[in-house]
Amino acid sequence: MSRHLDLGCGKFPRNPYNQTSVHGVDIIDSIDSEEVIYNKCNIAVETLPFEDSYFDSVSAYDFLEHIPRVHLENGESTLPFIHAMNEIYRVLKPGGRFLALTPAYPKESAFVDPTHINVITKNTHKYFTEPDNWGQMYGFAGKFEIVRVGWRNFDSEIRKSTPIKRIIKKILFIVFPRFVQHFLWEFKAIKK
């Protein structure tokens, strides 16, 4: 059985890799779905409630921008974004995929929502991927290989469409780039 985890799933967890079992994690109390195994968890400050190497894939749609970069509690500071990326890496199987789609700088959508407290740029992924892996200096313990990164339209990435519709959308996004507001990460977990 293959397993997928959707972080910040809200009431409608996604399964972009079509795994046989779908899990969702969010800070809401529950969701109304018999097809999804749901766990309440605040990944910014809590450990994901799963074993190491449990999932074949993890997704995070419009989620990373909500994770604080720094958290202060009782005079101690932690790095929740690094913690979350460590947790994602920990629960992925070797070769497992991580897919994230998030509003990114310099697009307006990165700043409009007051709950967007973690601004992602087109280079933020370099803290978590080879060959750079700059996050190691801040405690990132994982190692990801880039499958693909780049600007994407949210709708075109999460909805199935025909090849003709995809071509039309690509042309529209070239002509009207302001409609492309999200940056996509797709990584593969490198583990021994």
C-alpha cells in the first residue's frame, strides 16, 4: 500500500501522486471524510505523529507561507520552518516525493494575506536541496534532490486538464505573467 500525507489539508486533502492511502494534517479539529486518515497537528511546533519513512509522498498546497521562521517561547528561540522541513524529510521513504505550491516573492499574493508570515522566494529551496543544502547550518538534517522548481499557476497544478487546455493556459501565462502567483517545489528524498 502506498501512502500520501497532505500538510495543512483543511477540509479537502489532496493526493497528487494518487497513492492508495491518504492522510491529512492540519490544526483544525476534524474533517468530514471517510477516505482520509486525519490527525490534528501543528507542524510548526509539534512532531508529526508518524513513524520515520512512513510516506511515499507529502504535499503542502498554500501551506509553507504560514509556518513562522522563528518562534520564541520562554526566552528560547526555535526555527519552525527548519523543524517542519526536517519532519517532512523524516516521514518520507527513501526516494519519496515532496510537492509544495506556495505564493512567492515578489508576487502580491505572498504579502496580501496577513497570515503569510514566511515569505518564500525562487531560491528558498536551495536551503533544503543538493548541491547547496544551505539549511544544514541552521539544523536541517535532510537531503533533497530537485525534481522540478518554478513558477506555476495554482489551478493548473492541482486540476487535471486536457493537453489543449494546458497549452492555452501556458500561452496565457506567458502573455499575462501577473496571473502566475505560486512557486512550485518538487523534491525527492535522498536517504541511505
